[in-house]
Amino acid sequence: MGDCGGQAYAIFDFLWNYALPISVFVYCYGRIFHTIRRQSKVVSSHVGRGQNIAMTTISRDQNAGQIQQQATGATTSAKLSHTEVNILQAMIAVIICFILCWTPSSLTSVIQSQTV
């Protein structure tokens, strides 16, 4: 009976300290990315509407290339922007680092509870 209690604790520990945090990371980062993506589309639509204004200021501004790129980038809102790709890569990197760091100890605990 003590063996069963150790296995139950190991499974609870695995779920609480490993599976739940990964689920929370994925859910929260997904919501954050969705919000960033939605806000980016709103900003792009505003830049797209003001494209004529941005084009007239290009000749006066030092950062004309940057303004040009932003104004023309508004028309392709279906693709991920460079910033969105960087954010997505950072979120994935955090999740992968968590998995790489915590998988060995989590699996070791579960395996040891079954051998005892």
C-alpha cells in the first residue's frame, strides 16, 4: 500500500510541477501572442490608411527607409512581421528551456517511484 502512495505522489508531483506549468506557459504565451498579433494588425491598418501621408514625409525624414518599409508592410498583414517572429521565437525558447531543464528530474521522480 505504501508503494501505491509513493506512485500517486510522484504522478501528482509530475502533473503539478511539470505538466501544469507547461500548460500555463503555452496558454498564456498563446494569448499574449494573439493579443500582439491583433494589435499589430490594428496598427498596420492605421499605417496603411496614412500611407500617402507617410510617403510625403519620406523625402524630409532621415529614417525614410524605415517609414517606407512600415508603410508598405501594412498591405501584407497576413504574414508575421519580423517583430512577431522574434517574439514567437522567444516564447518557444522559454518553453523549450523549461522542458529541457525539468524533464530529467520529473521523469527520474516518476521512474524511482515505480521501482521502490
